[in-house]
Amino acid sequence: MEKFIITSDSTCDLSEKLIKDNDIRIIPLTITLGANSYKDNVDITSPEVLDFVDKTGETPKTSAISVYEYTEVFKELTSQGYGVLHFDISSEDSACYSNACQAAKEFDNVYVVDTRQLSTGQGLLVMKASDYKKQGMGLKECYEKIEAIKNKARTSFVLDRLDFLHKGGRCSLSTLLVTKILKIHPYISMTDGKLKVKKKYGGSMIRTCEQYVQDLAQEYSSYDKTRVFITHCMASEEIFNAVKKKVEELFDFDEIIETNAGTTVSCHCGRNTIGVLFIEE
């Protein structure tokens, strides 16, 4: 049987257990806090990023994986006789995909997927590829299957506050103040590879989260039941439990996986951001 390794950049936000259990290789982005640079989820974590923003008011910067870094990983794996199926954050948000494609030109058994997703929307596709691999699919067939379903991954989040978007220049001061006064929580969805505001909720975060899950259930009645990710950025237990309860009530997934959002989502969205991510059929 053809041997291949599934790799992904670190924005897929999969847990250490899922990475280990499914033999996935993660290639980290670089996170810069002030004058210091770190490897994403290797020597910097989301809580540390959030603490940095709280203390300094500065927005962290993320740097794409370089062509050289990709080439070194692909060279190491192919020299061991493996093909490579690599996953990247949406090309609309990062140069990772472009750099990976450039590196892959040196090899005839490296396939690169522009997931058009981020966080566990990307992670869902990585896990689905792992499912296909376990079923005995070869590298090219697996790549083609993923390409056929990648636009069906449903990536969305609800934000508690817009402070982090404001600090990053993605939200005006007037919008920030209005949302604080009216307690507005945006529902942000991945559309055509970009994050866009889909709806705005008013009221408490608990009420918002319940309505958000209800809206998802109403819009997506047909879905892959294999797994769902509830991905959050240091959300309170009360918020997480409210979302999980609604997911259990309105959906029928075989597995509900709680996942902590990585530094890419955290540095732009902030605490209590939470999303329900799955693949539509």
C-alpha cells in the first residue's frame, strides 16, 4: 500500500492527542510578540498571546511558513519513502499555501490543499483525510476526495467582544463602542475563503450562543455525522456547556470534540470566542 504522511500548518488547531493518534505532522507558523518571535503552539500558547495583548495593547503578528521550511519538511519525509498530503490555511489569509506550492514543485509526490478554511474548519479536512487514509485510500485519491469536499466545511464563530478586532485594525472605534453598549455579538462565517460577518446577535453571550447553534441547525439539516468541533478561545465553562447542550439537542454527531483555538484565532478574536464546526453533506 502506498505510504504517505498527512501534514498541516499549525492553524488547524488540532489537539496533541488527535495529532498523535492520527500520525499527523504539524508545521508551525511564527508568532511575533513585540520584539520576540515564537513557533506557534511550540513555544507560545494562546493564553500567553492573550496575556501579552492585555498587558501591552499590542497586536501579535503572524508570519507564514517559508518556502525553505516547507522544502526541508517535504525533503525529510519523501527521503523516507513517503508521499505527502499537506493542508494550509485559506490562501486568502496567508502566504502559507503559495509557499507550500512553490516548495512542492521540487517533488512528484507532494500534494498541497488550500483548505479555504482556518482553525478546526481546516482541522476537519485533516481529520477526514486521516479517515480516508485508514480506509486504505492512496495519496492521489485522498487528495482528490478532499478537494471535492473542502468547500463543504462549515467554519464559523461567535465573538463575545470586538476589542481584539479593533486592536488589529479590523474594527473601527465607533463600531466597538456601539457593540459594547448594545451587547452585540457578531456571528462570523468563512465564506469564499474569507471571514465575514453573517449575523449580529444582541443580549447575553449565553443567549447568543444558543441562538447561533439554532441558526446552524436550521441552515444545515444535512451534515457529516462523523464529528463536530466546538472550538473556543478560553471560553467560560458556562458558555461552552450551553453550546454543547444545544449541539447535542439539535444535531446527531457521533463525536463532539472540544478544542482550544490556537494563536491565530486568539490574537484576532479574543476570549470567549466560540464556534461549532462541521462538514455539510
